[in-house]
Amino acid sequence: MTRWQLQEAKAKFSELIRRCANEPQIVCKRGKDQAVVLSFDAYRRLLGKKAHLVDFMSRSPMKGIELDLTRDRTSARGTSLTGMEP
């Protein structure tokens, strides 16, 4: 990625935009990276398509596996809050 000083990026903004079509461009201020300029297509790829939960689950490698979802109806064992057995 090409680094641009802020003043140079301002002065050559059209060139900066043209170059971001090929690769993201970094803009620096006082020697520190401050911003990344990227093409709109790269931005859309970065965002990606948000999948719905149903779509996500349907692509799961565990699709089709049977799960036992029946509840255990046995009573819970007794507990003592004093630390001593009843």
C-alpha cells in the first residue's frame, strides 16, 4: 500500500482516488497512519453480505444430525445450604 502525507493527498486527491482502484492507499498525518482510502468495490467486499441465521444454519456441517432434545424428567438431587448432609 502506498502512504501519502496528508498535504500531498490533498494536493493530489484525484491521483489518490485513481490509485485506490488498484489497492488501498494510506494517508498519514505527522508521520502516523490516519486513514485508508479504498475503492467502493473493495469497501462492499469488506462489508460482505449479511447472512440470516437460517441460511447460516443450513450451511452447517452438522446439518442433518439428529439431536436428542428430550428433557430429563427425573427430580434433582437434594442439596443442603448448611454444608451438612440432612
